[in-house]
Amino acid sequence: MKARVFVTLKNGVLDPQGKAIGHALNGLGFSSVGDVRQGKVIDIDLHESDAGKARAALNEMCQKLLANTVIEKYEIELKA
């Protein structure tokens, strides 16, 4: 089973990389760009066929390593 984990900063947490990206896009002439938030995508191939077990394992991975849950939130997407 394949999974994709999206990790982004929680609302209210300053995002200097997002600000820099937004500023650069505006500088390149993309004046319609407003706020930009930067994050990361992690693709994982799991040797698990049970979606419940896979989701539980992924939640544990995120809690222990993939996301800093103090300032980041994450979303898990499973693909068969």
C-alpha cells in the first residue's frame, strides 16, 4: 500500500520560507500571489494490506519522526 503524508505548519506559526517564496513570486511579476505557506510531502510504500493498520502505523511515524506536532500538522492519504 502506498501512502502520502502532507506536513504543514499549524495556523499562527510563522513561515519564513513561505514568506520568501511569496516575495520572490511577487518579484517575478506574479502580483496576484497572496500569502504562501510552505510544507513537505513524504511518499511511503508500506508492506501492509489493512488500511486501518497502515493508518495507525503512519500516525505513529508522524508522531515520532515525520512531523513536529508542536508546530506542524499532518494529513495522511492512502492509495491502494
